[in-house]
Amino acid sequence: MSDFFLGLDCSTQSLSAVLIDFNSRKIIYRNSVNYDKELPHYNTQNGIVILENERVIHSFPLMWVEALELLFEKIQNNVPIKEIKAISGSGQQHGTVYLNKKFEENLQKLNIDEPLIKQFNNSFTRRTSPIWMDSSTFKQCQEIRKALGGLESTVKITGSNTFERFSGPQIRKFFQENPKDYKKTSIIHLVSSFMASVLLGKNAPIDHGDGAGMNLMNIKIKEWDNNALEATAPNLKNKLPPLVNSYDIIGKISPFYVKKYNFNPETLLIAWSGDNPNSLIGVGLIEKGKAAISLGTSDTYFAYLKNLYLDIKGGGHVFGAPTGDYMSIICYKNGSLAREKIKEHFSLNWDDFSQILSKSPPGNYGKIMLPYFFPEIVPLVLKPKVYRFGFDENDLIGNVRAIIECQFLSMKLHSEWIDEKPKVIHATGGASANEEILQIAANIFNTNVKKFEITDSAALGAALRSAKSYYDSINNKKTWNEILKNFVNLQESSVIQADSKYRKLYDDMVKLYKKCEDFILRNSKNPEKCRKEFIKKYFFKPSRILKQ
Ligand code: XUL
């Protein structure tokens, strides 16, 4: 007998599955459905649609459901589905799904002879879902922040300042712009709880990890906050699912999947969570002193927190961690899509890109890029524009090095509020496969970086979470360390050592980067003098040009 656990990840560009066998401690199957390629009729680009302008970014909840069926068809032929003991999942965070009361009725009478999307077609009060890349709610953010007593008090109540992509401001915008449809909405789900509902056959709860990304949950007591609800939209409490611990069992898989794909009717469903809380487990952050960078569609930097610790200045967030504790996080929109912009502009492939990185000097002769190809979250930039100091868009080497260095300089600068300096940084996400990129991260943070072989850490995290809750439920309790053993350690293929000879250079460069950011965004002094000093200090004599 095997103990199989399935983790699903409904991310921006694809839906992925990771199946683990706990007895042999191996990942035995992984697969995914890419929305653009495999569901082209939704016409998404990188899984999204841009509506009125570049700030209004949505996706299709029906597409995620169709991807789920497609994924199960793939899994069905390759995996002993009956052996799966429990399933959990991960969703891109903050995105909201607006449903009428037919949704639950439909969930309860799913018919295996019809495609799922047909059966949900009449369930929506909004065909599209605003997702985490949307930045169209500046006004609503201001209104909610004001109603909650300003920045500091908003952070203290909800764990974050109000952010354009967070669910509360998005819900308020829908209420203000479409009051009739808002009224018809009987339940508002996150991507995670929506997908969990589709598997459960009834409305699923929202967990404390993803719930914290809404500006609606009280971060201390982990309950819906009445003031935040009132500041957002009328009657909102009645439209939200209940909150639960990330490790709670939410029920058993719906009979639809038992009949259609031969799941065991006893298969447990564990609360779904956001992709970042899931990744926290998937890269093994279950104790202090470790942080992770996830280099995907979004770039994130996150760390495990034993106790609640807030960023009163409002740049970062605190979410619930799947362990029941907390995590700190900062998130960038200009992640892989920004790197790809440079790669495509110069018609490079990733090997060329790495070559250039390995041959160019740390510090890049003082070339600084503020890489806002898209609106940015930290710092808040609503109008995308790329700013270059000391070079132009035709400088091949300068641009390749600048995009990577400056993404990490910004991450270093804006993660300074996280009190504890990590002893090691775990790297995950697509771009973490690139060692040249990780070397730059290690040097800038002056911290060793552990590279993981797997890049789907959110789906793995979900599979591991489901194993933990399953064993706890059958009175065979296991610690998180026991759960992660082999799965997480074995993937650590290499450690990239920080090269301390660049420590001073990068410390100075972070300061220079901050000056450039202050100049562009806060009308501070022109940084040119400092930039020249930096160049003089590190690049003046040809013999001192640094090679990595
Ligand atoms: C986190 C965030 C993104 C999304 C998509 O706050 O907005 O990381 O979860 O991955």
C-alpha cells in the first residue's frame, strides 16, 4: 500500500500537479496545463487578459476549471488515482471570483457526462477575475486606508497597507462600479478557495495564509475584521466564506471525481492556500533564519516568522504560514516578464543571457535601471516606465546585467524591514534554474543561496501540507521536519556561495539604487554625483575592474 498525496497549483500561467509517495519519499509524478498553449480559446497572454488599460488585469475562472479537467485527464492515465489519500492546493494570491447562488447548487449536482465548464457557466456574476497583477484600485486603497485610521493602523489591523491587487480594494471597486452585480453576488472566493470548492462540491473556506492577502482579515486574531469589512463594501461578511487554519481538513472529494476519474471516495481535501504560503513549505522554511526568493511571474522574497512582526512603513506584508505561524513577504510584478523583455529586445536565449552575466563585472560600471516595464508594487509605480542611469536601451551587456542586479538591489533594499538577516536564502521559481542569476543574488545579499532542483515548490508545498494534515488526522502525528525530510533536502543540488569580495561594492550600490529610486519617485536630489563617485571608487583604474 502506498500513501500518495497530490498538490495542485493554480498559478498565473498554468495549473500544475505534483504527486508524492510518502512511503518511498519520492515525487512520483508531475504535470501541468499551460493556459495560453492548451486552452487558446481564452486568448490569454501569459495567462492573463489586459482589459481597459495596462492596470486592469484579469483572468478567467472558467479557464482554471477547464484546466483542472484537462489536468485530471492527463493524471488519470499515469497515476494510480485511487491511492491518493489527500489533496491540497495553491492559488495565485489576491484574485477574486464572484459567484451567484447557482454556484453551490451546481456544485452539488455535477454530472460526469458534461464538461465542468458547461455546468458552471451560469454561476458567475462577473465573467473575469481581477488578479494580483491588477493595479487599478488606487482610489479604493486610499478610501479603505482612511476609513481604517491611516497607514499604521491599517498595517496593524490587516498585516499590510492597502495594496491595489489585494482583494478588499478589488471588491470595493466592483461594488462601486457594478453595484447591481455586487448585490447579485452571493459568494466571493479567492482563486484558492474557488478551486477548492470545485473539488469539494460545496463552498470551501479561505485559509489564514491567503486570507491575509485581502486587507479584510484581522492579522492578530485571524478573523474577518468588521471595520475592514465595513470600509470595503456593504453586507460583505455574508458574501465571504469562513476562515480556517491552513492545515484544516475541509471535507472529502466530491462524488463527481470519484465517478469520473476513479478517486477514492475517502480522499481528504485540505484547505487550499496562496502560492507563497505553499512555497514556504515547498522550500522548507519552517524555522527562523531562512528566507526564500521565488523567481516566477512575480518575484517574491519571503521568510518564516515565529511571531507577528509588521512593516509599519507599509512596503511589505505579513501572511499566515501553513504551520499556523506567520510569514513576511515582499512582491514584485516586474519578475520574469521583465527579464524576458530584455531577453527578447536583444533576441537572446537564456544561454546567451547567462554568458553575458558571467562575463560582465559586478557593479556594471554604475549602470542603474529602475525596471518598471509593468506597474510595480514595491515601490508603488502605477505608470510603467523604465529608467536608466548611465546607459541606454541599446547597450546589450549593460541591460542584461542591470535588469538582474537591479531586481535584487531593490529586493535587498525593500526587505530591510524584515528584522532578521537570513543565514541562507532558498531559491525557487523558473529563473532559479539559472546559476548566474543566483550568483548575483548571493553576492548582493551577501548570503549563500541554495538552489532547488524543482521549480514547482508551491505544488510540492501543497502535497506536503496534505500529507501532514492526513497523518495528524489518523493519529500518526508527524513534525514538519519529518514531513519535509528527503522531499526538500534531497532537492538541494547546490549551494551558491556569496563572494565576500563584492560585499562593499553591493552595499554601496544598494545605497546608490535607493538614491536613484528617491530621485525618480520622491523628487529627491539627482544621484549623478554619487553615481560618478561609485564608478570612480570601483571602476576608475582599469586594473581594478572586477570580473565575476
Ligand atoms: C503575492 C503576489 C504574487 C501572487 C502570484 O502577494 O501577489 O506572488 O501570489 O504569484
